[in-house]
Amino acid sequence: MPRPRSSALTRWKFERCGVLDSLEAVHTAATGGRPGRWNATKHLNLALFVSLAAEFQGYCRDLHDDAAIVLAGSLAPGNDQQIPVVLNALVRERRLDRGNAAPAALGSDFAVLGLTLWPTIHAAYPARGKQWNSTLTALNEVRNAVAHSDGAKLREARRHHPLHLGTFRRWRRSLDGAAAGLDRVVGAHLVDLTGTNWDEEGRHA
């Protein structure tokens, strides 16, 4: 039997990864799949990183929405008029709606749902959890430097990570694992709280 998963993870795997696949295809078409001259490809490379940050933030927001809906439904069973009130309280001050999907923001937002996110992730995935955290931190530093046209911060980011296709692919693989790990951790938390998990089609059980 397939493992239950959230609708957010389904959307990540098909819609959001499809966006990233299309951008990689554009990059390949522009470079012929060969390393290009730095000046000719640097802006295209940066666009890849910004898109990866945006799509992963969208995934995290979707996952938080899915979890909040399950939790709101469990707190007001049979009282459909109360569910939107509870749901609004769970998402109203969400940092994912105002800033990046940085580790601290994720921890804060999921804490509202009663989950100590990063300690739980590190307990479940000791090695990979640290990698996911560091990938998110580095990616959002690049995203902020590009979005704010901050040359000094971008040079600092490049000093630590070559911002080319290889790094993008490595970070994308890391965050693909993080998406699945987050889905499992949040789903298990919902089972503990409500007895409800995601169903195998990616909808709410």
C-alpha cells in the first residue's frame, strides 16, 4: 500500500518540480548542456536558485495549510461553521506568508500546530536533517541577495558556494528529500494529535 502523503507533497512532486524541470530545460537549451561562460550564464543560474527558493516556500506553505485544515477539523468536529475560525487562528500570523522558508520561520510556524519541527526532524533524520537545514539557510541567503540586489551578500554567498547548475541540482535534491521528510514528520504529528494522517491519494483522510 502506498504511504499516505499530503496534497502539498503531491503538488511538489508534480506541479512545483515541473516548474523547476522546465527552468533546467531552458538552461540546457541556452548552454547546450555544456559549461558556459560565467558572464553569459550567471543571471540564468541565479534565476534557478530564486525559483527553487520560491517553489520550496510554496510547498512549505501548502503543507502548513494541509496540516492546519486537519487540525482545525479535529478541534471542531461536526461544526463546519467553527472550522474557518479555528483555521484562521492557526495561519493568521504565519511567517511563511511574509518572508522566506528559512529554518527559523518553519520552526515558528509549525510550532503553532504544536510541533517542535527541527528537533523532531533531527531525531528522525540525524544526518539529513542537518543537511536540509544548511541547504535552506544557504539557499535563502542567495535568494535574499538577488531579490534585494545586494552585491556584497551575493559575493559572500559565492565565496561559500559556486552558484552554478551543479550546486542548484545538489540543493534541489536535498530539498526534494526535505519535502518528503517534512511530510512524514508533520503527518506523524497529526496522527499523534488527532488520529488522522494524509491518505494515499494525497488528500486529507
